[in-house]
Amino acid sequence: MRFRFVGLALLIVSMPALAAKNKDLVVPLKTGTGQDAGTATFKEVKGKLEIKLALTGLTPGDHGVHIHEKPLCEGPDFKSAGPHFDPVSHQHNNITIQADGTGKGTFKVDYLSIGTGQPNDILANGGTSIMVHEKADDMKSDPTGNAGGRYACGVIPGTP
């Protein structure tokens, strides 16, 4: 009986952590001029980091999407975000913006994590940022992917 109580107590105490781990983290993105550019939603799904983008007000065409090292998005050039956050030297992703300036995409990656405290955790060490670049990532050139300037940015806040 006493062991059941201890087990139940441990389960109750750990429930908030389990719920927080699976909660969506929604990050607003802004252009270099401060205009709304949509959102990026992060969530762990079956051991992978799922990133859902819902972008608006951007130039039509393909744009590279990268995570950057610092949780800073100071316009107009977003250089404050630092270099790419790429702890495992993995290629990046692209998103297509339609003629009306909107774009949606979902990426599931196993080379990044959220809330794990591991070196690939986007929340560790104060957080990171998500960047939409002016051109498509060529998927060959590292680390930048030859994706051009920084076009829209969102701060991914770190864990307290």
C-alpha cells in the first residue's frame, strides 16, 4: 500500500513536467522593419522536434529556414541572432511563400530537441532564434546554405 502511494505521488509530481514538455511553444516572427511575419510553433512529437510555420507578408518564392544561436532579433539585419545553431552539422529547410505572401510548412527533425537540456536543445543556454532568409537554402553550402540575408526572425526563449 505504501509503495502504491509513493508511486502515485511521483506520478502526480511529474505530471506538470510531462505536460510542459508536450505543450506547444508559439514564437511570433517579425520582418526587419518590425512588420508581423507570422508564427513558428515548436513541439516534441515522438522524439522529434516538430516546427510548424504559418508565415505572412513575405516575398513570394523559396526561403531558407534556420535556427540561430542567440535569442535576439534586432532589426533591420538580425545580425544579433548570431550564426546558425547547428550542433550536428545538419542541412536546413526551405519554405515556399505563395504569390499572396503566405506560406505554411511543417518540419519534423531529429537533430534538434526542445526542453531536454542536451546540446541540441533550442531552449538551452538562454534560447535561440528562428530565421527566414531572403533566398532558398541550396542544401549544399555550409553553414549558411547560401540563403542570403536575414528576412524575418523570432526569438525562441530559453528555459528559466
